[in-house]
Amino acid sequence: MAAPQPEPGRSRLPELLKANRMKQVDLANYLDVSPALISRIIAGERLFSYPLAARAAFKLGCTMEELHEWDLC
């Protein structure tokens, strides 16, 4: 049987944005994406692409893994 694979869970963006005194629109502008995309990521409807996750993590002072909670499936 295969080992469980981690899956991204709840977005940690709200707490990371607050810790960095940023708003969703600030991050969206930095990433050059729509604020709606950031809202969808927070709602769990979308995931960051690898390049966007790297840039978001850099801006928020965290690792890409810290952008989400992780669930073992």
C-alpha cells in the first residue's frame, strides 16, 4: 500500500497577510493577479501555481509549504 500523500488544506493567507499588515489586494498587486484569485485561494477553490506560491511566500516571509495547512490523505 502506498504511503499517504500530503494535500494542501486550509489556506493560511489570512493570518499571514495580517502578520505582514497586508490586505488581499496588496498581495494581488504584488503578484500581478486579480484580487478575486486571492479570494478563491483563501476560500479553497484554487491553488497557487508554483511560481506564484514562491513569490507569495517570499513577500510574506514564509516558505511555500507554510501558505497552507497540510492534510495527510
